Amino acid sequence: MEEQPKARGGPLYPSRHAALFHAGPDEFAAVAVPYLVDAARSGERVVAVMTDQTRDVVATGLPDDVDVEFADAHAWYITPGQAMRRFDEYLSQREASGQPVSILAEPVWPDHDLIRRRAWHRCESLWRLSAPPDAVSLLCAHDIHRLNPGIVETARRTHPSVITPSGREPSTGYTEPRELCDELAAGELPAPGGTLSMMDFDIGDLAAVRSFVARMARLARLAVHRVDDVVTAVNEVALNAVVHGGGHGCLRCWRDPWQLIFEVQDRGDGRPDQLAAYVRPRRESLLDSGLGLWIANQCSDVLEVRDGPGWLVRLYTFLRAPVAPAAN
């Protein structure tokens, strides 16, 4: 009989955050099942975020006495901001109960959409900064035969360790989250395209900003709840601009066949924190760093931040799946 890989305490235990590389459901289950069993029997709350295919394979291998909470990967990985919020909710529950959490997650990657891929890479890198030590263990599964090679390669940079059915090893390409996020934000964003609408604003114009955003969102035929989300997101960024960015800002809007884009440029001299949109400030720091970018990211499909001069925040709302392939 083939030797089963060791789990918690052994060479496959993910030490808070690791990438699991596998070549299909069977290899995935060979690591996932002992990991979930060991975590559950250690008294941890165990969550498995999976697609239907891998869920069926894993669930079949679990003993009857092992309690695993299954979640739909497609519902979890809707946007990076929402995925980080779900993760944060588990952290809050852990803080209330004192029970550690182990999460086995199977990200749903947009293969040919570079904008969203970049946001998910940022998200993966920042998981481990969201949790206090020993609160949460996160194992992120990547099918090396199915995924774009560029996604797999970047996973080595976003996870401190790599696990395969053969064992666990440190990731030689690992890059610290802030360094990686700065790198992802170093390149220039694509120039606005299509018909460009814009307005300058200050503290007295925020109501006009919300009206402008709502009008643009309705013209793009967004559903009512998505119009509300876009208005909330842009309002938070505009408020940051007038409070922290020199008191003034410029709002631009344009769209193409698959996305509606808003961009806020302020005139401040501070350097934006790339992490603020993804890592929710803990309770003790809320007075020092607000939730504006965090909320804006919750209400957007993708949020990008740039600096120099001032802050530039670009918010994407997707109208349909992008069609243009991206390079690896």
C-alpha cells in the first residue's frame, strides 16, 4: 500500500500559510484528507473551500467522525475584497471562541484576465498578515496541470512554503507581502479608453460625486444593488481624498464592453499603503487607520492603488467576463 503523506506536525503541515501543488483531484485528496482529519481531531474548526469536483473526492475519503465545514469556492472567490472579508470573519469568530481555524482553500483563478489575476496574487500574499500568530492555518491548493503556469509560479512567491504529495519544502521564490505588493503596483495602469467623463471635487461636492457615480453606473446597466456598491466604493475613496489627500480630488469615469472604471486622483503628498484595501485594521488600530479603502475594495471587483503625485485609486466593476488573453 502506498504510504500516506504525514499531516499536522509532520513534513506536510503548512505552518500557517502554504501552497499545495497537485496534478488533479486524486493527488489533491492524498494531501487534503489527512490534513483535514488531523486538524479536526486536534480540536480546530476546519473549513474546506472547494469546487464540486474536488469536494466530492475529498468528502469520500473523510472518516464519519471528522467534522469539516465545506464552502463553495466559486462563492468564496467572487472578488479579492470579499474573499478577504470572509477570511476576516473566521478570524473574528476565532477571537470570540478561542478555537483555532484551519482552512483548506481551492482558489478559482481567472486565467486570461491579468487585472484580476494581479489582484488575486496580492490577496494570496496578504492572507498571512491578516491573522495573529497561531490563529489560522491556510493551505491554498493549485492544480499545476490545469492552471496557467504564470499563476503557479507566482504562487511560489506568495506562500512561504510549498507542499506536494511528496513532501513539504520552503518556497525558494517567496517574497515578503509588502515587497510583492509594491512590485505589483510599480507598473503603469492602462490609459483610459472610450468616452471619458470627469469632475473635480472638494468636501462640499461629495453628494454630487455620489450622483455622478450613480448616473454612470445606471448608464452601464448595472443592477440596483451593484449601483449602490459602486457609489459606496467611490464615495469612500473620494472622502479619503478630501480628508487625507489635500482637500481636493479629480474623479474620472470610462467604460469598455466588459468593465466600468472609476478613478480618483487626489493632491496629497502621502504615500498610499498598498495593504490597506486588503488587510482589515484590527480593533486596536481603527482610530489610527480607517476602513475607507477596505470598504471600497469590498464593493469593487478590483481596486488598484498608485502614488506620485498624490494618490490614484482605480476601481473596476466588471460588466461581463473579459475576453482579451493576458501574457503569463
